[in-house]
Amino acid sequence: MAAVGSFIDARSRGGRWLVRMEDLDRARVVPGSAAEILRTLEAFGLYWDGEVEYQSRRTDVYAEALITLRATGHTFECSCSRRELAENEAQGTEHPATPAGGEAQPYPGTCRGGPRRRGATAMRFRIDEHETLVFEDRFQGRIELAMGRLGDVIVRRRDGVFAYQLAVVVDDALQGITDVVRGADLLESTGWQMALQRALRQPTPQYAHLPLLLERTGGKLAKSRRSAALDADHGGAELLRVLRLLGLAPPEELAGATPAALLEWGVGRWRELSLPLPREVMLP
């Protein structure tokens, strides 16, 4: 849904739609998955502009950004493991809430004064725990994020892999991104990213977060059994359903239309969306 929504939004505003492969964690990359993603996008009529960018080819610029953050005192080394954080949580230790799209475990600020033990460390970005970051989301309206509840985010893992939050901030600046359109599960990650942009003196794009698809049970679709691969042979039917979930009302005569025709119709009607959009949409 995020791919369709972002594509239609870009086309409706005369913008370019860019594709980026977030493949930094090479150990978890499935061979051939990037090519399969691109084939699926093409099958649904989602043609991108320019070259496809791969994060795995940009590690040198992420390293430069990290040097800048260290030199300006925005980072600290952290020796905490996921297991230790989980044990702290189980013992009722005070900690910030885990935001959607954030880390697997919340962080209580244990190593702000320095690592507690020897060995490999992660690097965290030090947030202003007293700040409330406010911005206007194009789809969600006014957003207020208490940075103290987000906590200090990892920007380089203990195995040396650069983290998502840092990489996307650097990528957005390098690619000249003006608008970020994505799912609402990443809404709170925007707080970290805006803080990193400020620390790196990079521009802040406009953000627009689409509703998150939920099962009737309340769980995320991506985590459920129904999150099967899209069927490109029935691309029209799939796109028709997505347009409805996005809050548009395609007429019955569009049933059976090609993906290209449905996307063209969506581009023409996009500005008719009733804003603000909900944070979540329940699947029928």
C-alpha cells in the first residue's frame, strides 16, 4: 500500500518516484530478492525514475556522517546487549516506550556516561530527552513526539553495520528527497530522523504517513499469515483494493481495468482524499 500511495502522490504532484534498496544487513539479504521486488513493481505499473539506489554501495558516506556526529558530541558507545535490555524490561526498569519502526528493545540510557563493560559496542545517537519535536505531517496533521520517550537510537550496530535511521537520513540528503511518503508504522522514527538531520545540518523533507494495514485481530498485516506475496496475474484487482484502502472510491466500472488505468485514475483523484488520514486501517 505504501508503494502505491507514494507513487500516486509523486505523480499527482509532478514529482519523481525513486526506489531505494535497504540492503545494509547483508547476512539477511535473500539472493535475488531485489530483482524480484523490481519485477513486481513493474508488473503493477509502478515504474520508477532514475537509477535504483542500493544502500550497500554507500557505506563510505554513512561512515563520513558517523565521523561528523562523533566529532560534534552527538554519539556515545553502548555495550548493552538485546538480552540485557530485555532483562531490564522484565525487572521493571524505567525506560522509554518502544516506537513503531524503532529498535527491538527500548533503551534506558544505561551507557550515556560510557560503556559498562569491555568488548564490542554499538554507537547511539544522543537525543535531547527534554525536547518535544513538532511537525506537520501532510496526511496525519500535527504530530508531537516526546524525544525522551523515543530514547537514544542506534546508528551503528555492534557488528559494524550502519543502522536504518542514519542511512535513510544520509540517503534522503544525497538524493535530494523533498517528500517522504510511507506507512504510519514509521511515524515515530521521523523524530529520530529529524534530529539526525539537524545534527548533520541536512534539509528536512516533508513527511506524509499512510495508514497502517491491520488484521481484524489488531496485528500488522506484514506480521500475519495473510501477508502473502502479491499476485501479479491479478494486478488490477489488487490495485483496486489498495485504492479503496487508501480512502479513494473507484467506481465499479474500473473492475477489471489494467494496473496502468487504475493508477492513472488514482493520480487524477488523489487530491480528493479526506484529510487527515487515519493512522490505521482494518482489513475487511
